[in-house]
Amino acid sequence: MDYFALFGLVPHFVLDRVALDAAFRAMQAEVHPDKFASADAAVQRQAMERATLVNAAYQTLKSPVARGRYLLQQQGIEAFDPANTQMSSAFLMQQIAWREQLETAQERADAAALDHLEAEIAVAAQQHEARLAALLDERHDHLHATETLRELRFIEKLAEEIHAAFDTLDG
Amino acid sequence: MALLQLSEPGMSTAPHQHRLAVGIDLGTTNSLVATVRNGLSVVLNDVHGHALLPSVVRYLDAEGRSEVGYSALDKASVDPHNTLISAKRFMGRGLKDLPDLAMLPYHFVDAPGMVQVRTVAGAKSPVEISAEILKVLRARAEASLGGELVGAVITVPAYFDDAQRQATKDAARLAGLTVLRLLNEPTAAAIAYGLDNASEGVFAVYDLGGGTFDISILRLSRGVFEVLATNGDSALGGDDFDRRIYCWMLEQAAISVLSDHDKQLLLARAREAKEALTDHPSAHLSAMLSSGQFVDLTLTEAVFTPLIESLVGKTLAPTKKALRDAGLKAADIQGVVMVGGSTRMPRIQAAVGEFFGQTPLTNLDPDKVVALGAAIQANLLAGNRAEADMLLLDVVPLSLGLETMGGLAEKIVPRNTTIPCAQAQEFTTYKDGQTAMNLHVVQGERERVADCRSLAQFVLRGIPPMVAGAARIRVTFQVDADGLLAVTARETRTGVEAHIEVKPSYGLHDAEIARMLKESNANALADVAARQLSELKVDAERLRDASVIAVHADGALLSAAEQTTILALAEALAVALQGDDAALIKRANEALNRGTAEFAALRMDASVRRALTGHRLEDL
């Protein structure tokens, strides 16, 4: 089942989030196990499987990294194939700089520095998403889209680490 | 029945019959039962007019007779070893998980999976103790509603892990209740609050109960309650505030050794003082200890506030985490709903108000709001026509994962994933010729397995010998709408499979539940059979009616032959229903069930298509 088709959307990286959210809720309202609470076990199981699928599709389309990966998979490309880790040297340098900033902020328990880094990363993520939109939706340049997506995934992981660092600060 | 529920509005199915269903808030300190009556959610009182049932069970004798509630609470200091208070804190917990053991007057027995307490009635597990409370609430509801319940929604703290949820479900089954759903307490509160106020937007529910703390961030939009993030501490609540006062009393009165009787007495005085401080600047504490020492103290707000400040802080840390997980700031929150008796403390209200920059909402009784919301959900799940079309989308509170090399936990289902959900991950063998793989399922956020909760261990056997790294073992985690986990492991080249409902290692085995049920029902076996027959008949009639109506409504989805088959099966069931042969009815019912399973799926798909094409997206 194609996730975009499931929600009645065109398979694009640029996505109408309001339409996605509305379609997701409309569909869960039909298939959610709560609607079949007094049904027999077989029907309950079907409802659980369908609701699970709808949730998985929504999670995939909602996240830019997962959505980009899914679009490339539909083209037969596994963006996160461990055999392919190519990234530009400029981005690698940037990675190292960000990592150092994160480590320093963690060592000093410096919430302001974490805030600053988080904001910087958010800008980088936006830029990458804009580039991905152009590469996937307009130029159909899968090779460069794959590389940009890997960078975006790195950014997302770093954002998660910043998130975890904040959690640690909060105790 | 699925077929029944899929009928379109306006196309009435069977003659409308109100099915009795309740919402139960099984609290650490107090429990309540509520139901929807004439379209309104109401708490059911006992014969004395009490809404709250103190969650206290006192075992009276070796036969296992017990008293529950206020009468038991009154005996807590007289009979401390047999009077169990706050048993919810022990649900799904082993002895090593329990802090503050020294402060508790119970004789704990370390049993596999879950701790037990030795009483005059023998060793009792927290599941059995909780079942006593649920039985009283069930009886109250049945007396008040004048009939048998079709089921109940039982609430659990959002931050309860799988073991604690499973233990709660077991307790309900032991009390003879059909569990329609386990519902997270803050979500239940949001339902009651949201429907009452027709709210839209993002809300925070701050739920500080007797023994647990939850914070949930929800988006409310046109009847959809979507939990964005949840966090908490399943071992933090009003009890901890009492203990701070208790310790302060020991220190002030220079008491070192206490009998169990005195412990309970002072804890009760501590709680009274805490409650008095809600409306007064100071509280008086006095108690005569068994040693003859007279304790006489005054606790002022100025002393109390610093005493509890670190506990207040312990609720704000999870609050910050939940907000961050939801990708929001405190200023994005439209309203903060206060739930749980402990939120009556002025210091809590001030701290929460300061954190969110707004006065928290306290217009619904914080003791009742969870049960009221659970009743609304129960009414809906029981299939009664509800006044509001409502949908709950809840999440997994704590990440679920597997142990990998080096004692590390690999997360499979991250926290705050919307349920129901399934995630799969591939693993491989690390030795040549390895034919079995041990899988250790854990829950928690920490990296090391030792710091997470161990939920289950099982072995996938029969992997054909291959070189290391050649086998492809796909492990699937499925979390259902109750938030309960099932794990399946499969070697994908050969199809060798192993499956586990995570339950048996921490909860009770089915056989154990059956034994307990039998013990408590020993003299009511005939009643049970009669009741089962009547339940079976009601269900079968519903299925028969629904099937016939569905064929008439959506026959277009079927071939003529398929229609005839279903109608013939429905007729066979109708014939069986004229007699009292339970086995025959069951067989005919199952045959019709099987015969309509595919039709039900077709109707579900058709209704999904209608949902998408019937409306334009902007109308949704």
C-alpha cells in the first residue's frame, strides 16, 4: 500500500501538512480498535493491523527524513545503505564543529550554548529540506538527493542528541 | 460486533439497548467508578453517599475475607500488617524495585515477577489486592445500574510500564470485569475536560496522584484527542509528601524506633496535616505513641514549603521533557488541566502556574475527572450511541527495546510513538553454526539494560546452522491499543518463528488467574454457567442481527453466493439461539463470525474509502 495514496496525497517531498493531518485523523476514525472494542477477536486484530499501518504511514510521511527515504525507496534507492556513506568534505567539517560545540556545552552544562546550537541546527535542517524539495520534486536528481538526505539524517540525529543533553540537564 | 458498529447513522440496527459500562479510576489512595447516564458522565456513590473508595484492603481471616474502603482505612493502625494501603505502588514490581521498604509495615515476600505481602489470609499479590477493590466497585456499579456490566475501562498512569499495565488488566479480570480498554489517566482527564469545555488546541495535563505523577501534552481537535508526548514518574505522588512530613515529625519529636502501629498512625497524621495546609497557614499534629510518648507539633506553610520543594522540582523535570518531546514551549500551551488530589496543594498550583505562565484549570474535581473521562470512553467502547464522536490517539510512554551485545539496550519502539504500532528490526547470529538466539525485551530510556526494566526473555530456536552473520532474524514489536506489547521473532530465510505476549514473565499466567477466579467463585459455579450462557446469547443475537443488516446494506460488496452463505449461517445461528445448548450456539456463532470476517474487512475498507472520498479534505 503506497503511503501517499493511502492518504490521498501526491507523492511529493513538499507536503501539505494540514491535508496529511486531516486525512490521518479521518482514517483513524474509521479503523481504530476503539471503534471495534466489542467485536470478535479476528475483527479486533484486523482493526489493530489497519490502525498500525495508518500510524506507520503517518509517521513516515510526517518526518522529512523518513519521507525522503521513502520517496527514494520507491525509486529503488536505499539512501541509508551502509555501503554508501559519501558526504561532502565541507559538511564533514561542519559535523565536527557541531559535535565539538555539543560536547563543550554538555561538559559545562551550558543550556544557553545548547539553545544556540539547537537554533543553528534548525536553520541547517530547513535549508536541507528546501534543497531536497528541489532535488526530489523538480530535478529528480536522486544521486544528490540521497547525499542531501544523509546529511539531513545526521542533522536529525544531532538534534536528538541535543534533546537528550537537555533532558540530562533537567535531571 | 464490527458489522453492527459499521452501520451508517440513521440505519438503526438492533433495537437500541443500552449496554452497561463503567469507567474505573483505580487510584493509589482512592478509587472511583463512573458511568454515562442520560448522556452525562456521573460518579456512582456508595450507599452512604461516598464517591471515593479508599484503596485500602484489610484481610480479616484465613478464609480470605476482606473489608475494603473506609472501614479498612480506620483499622490501618490497629491492624497494620493485614491492612494494605497504596498497593498500586507494588503493581508489577519486584522487591528490589521498592524504595522506602523500611517505612512500610508489611511483611513482603519476594515472589517471581512481582512482590507479595504476607497477611492473615496468606501471601497476597498486589494484583489480588487490587482485585478486591475492583470487586467492590463492580458490585457498587451493578447495584446502582441494576444489571450486569458488559465491561469497564480501567485507567492507569500514563507512565506505567508494560508490567504494571499487565498487572492492572489481570486484577480486573480477577475481579470478573471485562476490560474494554486500559486508558491513560491524563488522557481520561483530557476527555472529561475537553468535552465539557468544547476545547480546541494544545493542552497539558498535570496529574499528581497518591503514588504516581504523569504529564501529558495533548492536541484537541474536533473530537480527536491526540497525545503528543507523555512523561512522568511512576513512583512519585502524594504519599511522598506525607513521608516528608513524617520524617520531619520523627526529627522534631526525636523519635528513633517506632512500632508498625505507630508508623501508620504518624503517616495518617502527616497526611491530615498536608490536607489541612491546603486551606490553612498551619496544621496541628498530635499523636499518642505506644511507648507513651505524646507527639505534639505545629507545621506551618513556611516550614512545609522548603520540605517539599525537591518533590515539586521532580515533577517539573518530566514536564520539561514532555514539552521538548512534543516540540513545544511552555508558552504554546493553551491550558493546563490539574488532576489528582495532590494538585490541591497550593505550592503545586503556584509552581505549575509559574512554569506555564498561566493559572492552571481546576474547574473539574481533580479526584473525579479521571473516572468521568473513563466512563465516557467506556460508553463509546460498549457501543452505546455517544453524544460526541470522539477518537483517542495515545502513545507508548517508555521506549521498548532489546538487549544487544555488551549489555546495551537497542530501542525498537521509541517513546511517544502513537499506538497501536509495530516496528521490526533485523538481527543476525554472531557465531558460526548458532541455532538459537536469546531475546531479552526491555523498557526504558537508559542505554544500559541493567538500568531498564526487564519485561521478558525468550529463545528463538531451530535456526539452521549457518556461518555467523548469515541468518536474518526479524524481531517485530507490536503494541496494541491498551499499550501492551507482543514480540515475534522470525528467521526470514527458513520461517522459523517464536512469539511471546510479554505478559507471562511479569504478570500472572492464565492458569494462575483461572485458579484465583475459581477460588473466589467456588460456590458460584452454577451462576457462572448461567451468566456465560446469557452473555453468549446476547452477543450471538447481536452478531446475527448485525450480519443480516450488513448484508442488506452493503450486499453490493459480495457475490450472490456469498450473500446466501452468510444469510444461511445467520439463520443457523437463529435456530441455535432458540435453545439453551451453549456449545451449539458457540459453534454457530463462530461459524458466522468466520463467514463474515472477510465481509467485515471489505466493509472497513469501503468505509475508509468513503471517509476519503465522501468529504473534501478541507471539510475534515
